[in-house]
Amino acid sequence: MSEEKMITLETEEGENVDFYVLEETKINGMSYLLVTDTEDEDGECYILKDRSKAEEEEAVYEFVE
């Protein structure tokens, strides 16, 4: 990746988990991120949906199954 963008998510247990953002897109007004848990090719990929409201300062993401 030429320019790495990372996000840190906090789990319900209060643990911080870092993800590398591969792609960002908007579909029907909803924002989605394609993220991976490692820089390596062997990492797991996940899709996150932005569930935050416009007035919230921090984004709220949920995993898409």
C-alpha cells in the first residue's frame, strides 16, 4: 500500500484493536470500510459499516456479516 491509513476500534470489553483501511466507499448514503488486521497478504479482511449519527464526534462502526 502506498499510503497506509489505520483506524483503532474499541471493543465492548474496552480493548483497542488496530486495522488497516484498504478501501472506503458509500452505498445508498451509508459509509463502509474494507479493513484488514495486518499489512501482510495473509491477513483477514472485514467490512465495517459506519453507524454513527451526524452529530457524533467519533465514528461508530459495526462488522458486516
